[in-house]
Amino acid sequence: MTRDSPPQRTQRTQRTPLQKNYFRVLGVLCGGVFFWVLAQSQVTAQFGNKATRPSVVPPQGEVRKVILKHCTMCHGIDDYAYNALDRAGWLTLLDAKHENKFASMLTTSDRDVLLDWLTVKFGPKTKPFPRAYVPPEITTYFSDTEANALTARACVGCHNIDRVNDARFSPDRWRVVTVDMRERGAKITDEELEKLVEWLGRTKGTNPNQ
């Protein structure tokens, strides 16, 4: 009977001092990169919340044609909601944003149509959308009874509750609507607002079954 030869032990390659220094430096660099990524992720988590932005529904009619022709090819119209200006104020703002060339960019009729709409939609008697509202984190949620009680208290003073019950929006859109509602006089705290937004998105969202 032949006997298998014992396995040969692999001889370990000895590293030179230069190789040892190379791997030592590489380890330090990898460790530094790991902790930098970890620190960046913590910073992102801490400051990741951003202020809620307005959402302006594009108008219908002649002004829609003017906006599509002259405005939305370069920028959106949501930022209009940050302002509440009279006609002269809008003309000054738009001229400044377009390097004093606004008057020459549109025909007189198109300019008048746009300014008329801006003055009505975002005029001095309206409330500008707040620039600094950051949604707080919530850990508890409204029941149907609690949410209905809040909407009855905060909403019906300005409009019929059917405007809420018949609407279907995404949570982000509900937040914009609710923040705007508060700017117009609804008495609700930040926490109540976010709980209401969560409930509205859950019960009156864009899902057809809601």
C-alpha cells in the first residue's frame, strides 16, 4: 500500500520594510476614510431636514400660455409664493431677477397678463409662504377623532370642511396646503401641523382606495 505524502507547508513570504510601511500607511488611510464617511453621515442626519417649499399650481387661460412661453423654460413658478407684492413691486422684482431686461423680454400685452395674475394671486393682501418652516419629527399620530376635531377647530373658520374631505393630495402637497392655511390664520402648532399632514396623507392621499 502506498502512503500519501504529507502536505507541504507553504513557506510564508517575508515582507520587506518598505512593504510593511506601505501596508501600515494604507491601513491608516482606510481608517481615516471610514471615520470621515461616518462623520459625514452623522452631519447629514443632523442637518438633513430642509425647509418646506411652496407648490404653485399652474394657472389656466392666457396667463398659462405666457408662463409656459417665457418663464418655465428657465425656472419654476413656486418661488412666486414667497412674495406678496403690488404691481409695481412685482415689476421691480422681476426686472431685478432678469438683470433689468424684463421689460424687453415680453410684449406689453404678455407682461400685463403676467403682472395682473401675480398681483391677484400673490398681491399685498395675500400671505407669503414662509421660508423657514422645517417639519419636526413626530412619534405619535392622530386618530380619526383627533384629526377631525382639529380640522373642525382650525379649518371651518375660513371655509367649509368639504374642501378638506373632497381633496386628495400627496403628504408633501398636504404640508404645503396646511402651512399656507396656518399663514392665513389657522391656529395650529408645528407638531399639530405635522400630525395633521400625516393623517391627511394616510386618509386623503392620492391612493384611490383612501
